[in-house]
Amino acid sequence: MPDDPLTSTVERLVGLWRPPMILPGNPRGVAPRTVYLYPGQDGRKPEVVVKSGTPPAARALIRRECALMRQVSPRGLAPRVLEEIENEDYSAFAMEFVGGQSPSWPASPKQIAESLSKMVVEGDRLLPIAETAAWKALTPHLSESSRRQFEDFAQRTIPRCLLHGDFAPWNLRVTSENTWMALDWEYGELTGVPGWDWLHFLVLSARLLGKMSDEEVRGLLHQEMRTREFQDYLEKVGLRGCEDMIVSSYFEYLEHIFRPTV
């Protein structure tokens, strides 16, 4: 095997180098990255996951995701980063493998609320939605009429809330403690808009797993927002009564920001 930092890192982390399972990204994408699943001592079960990228855009995404995961993993929200690897040819990071199944669909509001409540960082100062990284990323894409529509909403103050950005069943694992662990934080932000992850889970699941029509999705959102769990969550983040603005701004996010980068 080539004597490079990645090989040395994996040998040290798993004790013995074994051929990984390779999950390549889209080679035609602007930022193609590759995922490697390395087995542990038993030679079967994955123990270490490595994400790697070579083009400049891919390397930037690798570094960004690694830095974000280092900050959110202590909260039990993301796999633990084991090591970051840099050389002249690629950027990569190694993280622990998280087993388990994806959450079932449909999921109960209680399950979603328990997971997303962990993303509310209590004790920090309140900040206007307009100052969050997620809103700053969205603002340049908004039309003038949309900016006027969200003017008051953007000034609402909220506690700092982490944003996963692609909070969907296939990016989640149910751990042995029956909690949810989120994978693939490439869309994540340290300051996001509360409610977007919840709606993302519902909309993508309904469309891709439930094969629901747009009308059925709208009905699902209306029903979910009336649940006690959703209302309690809005109370926690100071946005009760802002349901329409949260939904409208989320669909702007879905259209303008959430795009495949692989």
C-alpha cells in the first residue's frame, strides 16, 4: 500500500489495514468526494469512516464539514471525528462508524422533537434570525418581495440553534440508546433557523418515501404544526405563531440552498 497519511492513519485507528468498502461520489459533480468504510479487527463490521476529496471545491467542503462536526459531536449529535488528514493531493477526515437503522417513516413528532431540541444551544445570547449563518446564506437569493415578506420575521430573536440542513431519515441513525445520530453535515450551520430541519424531515420523507403529492405534503405540514410537540418546540425557540413564515422561508431554502454538491 502507498505510504501516505491516510494509510498510516487508518492502520493506527483500526490496528491493521484492510481493504475498505468504497462509496464514490459523482465524478461529474463540482465537488466530488469519496467515502471509505474500513472494517475493524473482526474484518467485517465497519469501524472507521473516511471522507476524502481532491478538487479544491471538494477539499473546502471536507474541511468545513470536519470543523462543524468537531463542534457538534460533543452534544451527541454527530459521529466523533478521529483525525483530520491533509496532504498536497487531498483533504480527508476519519470519524467513528455509527451503526443502527434509519428512523422509520412516518416518525412521531415526539421523536423529532427530542432530537432537534438537542440542537438548541441554551445559555448563549439571543440573536436575530437575520444574523444566523443560514439566513445570511439565503438572503442573496431572495426576491425583493420575499425580503419584504420576511422583514419582521428576520428580526425575531432566537436562541442559537444548530442546523443540519439535510435532516432526513437516510442521514440519521437510531443508536443503541434509542437516540438519533445525524450523519453528513455538509449543509450544516452553527446558527440556523429553527423549524427548517423539522420541515425538511417531513417534506423529503413525504415526497421520496411516502410518494405524496404536493397537496398531501401541505396537509401533512398543516397537521404536524398543530401537534403539541411542534408547538412546544416553537415555544422553546421563541417562534410560536410564526408557522407560516417558517414554512415559507424553508421552501426558499429548499429551492435556493439545498442542492446536491456531490
